[in-house]
Amino acid sequence: MPRICIVEDDRHISQMIEATLTMMDYECVCCTDGKEAVERILSEPFDLILLDIMLPELDGFGVLEKVKSRGIPVIFLTAMGSVTDKVKGLRLGAEDYIVKPFEAMELLARIEVVLRRYHKEQPATLRYDEIEVDQQRHIVLKDGKEVPLTPKQFDVLVFLMKHVDLAVSREQLLSSVWGYEFEGESRTVDIHVQQVRKKLGLQGRLVTISKLGYRLESRNHR
């Protein structure tokens, strides 16, 4: 049974989410402020975090910063719908971003996508030149040294490594990595690809294709 931490200071919304998830056999733990959430997430096992941004004690961005080392996927639930807030949340490593008000069925669908992506069986290891990716343990090594990536950055890298020398469109990355229509947010893909390129030193190898997307090139292709 997946265990979900609901971090929401509006008790009505929190109870609604908990009731919906409990009906679908999810186990829920509710927190009403950021400090409490950090304490519980760092000390208890969770499969997913549903995280409001405007919280007492510590906001959602601060919570994510403090708990991201746990590697637990996060979906932001918030009334803040600006592109700037979305980009900030995604840069911090959130898996998804749902703007209130939302329908229960939409929330359930988003949760299912994230959990399916996180828990599906993965081939053990991928290799690209000096880069090695252990998909089961979510570890990336370059020249034998671990390179920390957010969960989304990891998924982008894996997708590109599975399609070396092929042109990959932003739409393909959105569909495969985010798992749903992410309308109007192709910039999200650009941000994640740029971060992967910088962290792994892939300048000149992870190339931008004008008006299309990206290509991870092998030595033979270059």
C-alpha cells in the first residue's frame, strides 16, 4: 500500500484529499505546517509527498529543499499558478504541479503516473561513454564519481541515453518523462535538459536541435 504524506494547512482540503486517497487504498499521513512535515518526512518512509506551497513555519519550497535528499517524489498542490512558481518548483525537483482547485480524478491520475514511473521495473544499468546510470538505485556516475540529479533530471537523462543519436522532440520528453499533457510548459523541458548538460559536462554532446528538441550524440555520430 503506497504511503503518502499530505502537507496542507487547510484542514478542509487536507481531509478531502485524505478521504479520496483512502478510498483508493492509499495510506495517508497529514501535516499542517512545513516544520512538522520535514520532521516526519525525514524520519518516516513515504512513497509520495503532496505539498502545498503557502504553509506556516516553512513554505513548500523550503520543505522540498530540506527533504529532497530522501529521493521521494513530490507533487505540489497550490493556488499559486504563475509560470515563475512552476519553474521554481520544477527546478527544485518536483515531479508535478497541480493548481487549486482541482478535481479528485485529476489528482488520482497524476498520483498514479508518478508512482508508476517511480516503481516500474528498470533495466539495471545504462552506459554512455564515461557516464553510468543505475536505474534501480537511481544513481548516476561519471568517471566513477556520483553526480547528484533530481528525480526529473534523472528521468530526462535516462530517456536521452535510451535514444542516443536520435532527435528527441520536447513533446516526446514531456510525454515520456512527465507522463501527461503539460500544456504550454515546453520551457520546463529546456530547463531540465540544460541542468543535465551542465551537471554531466555534456556540452557539445547533448545538442539542441532548432525548433525541435535535443539529441545525445555518440562519438561515432560526432
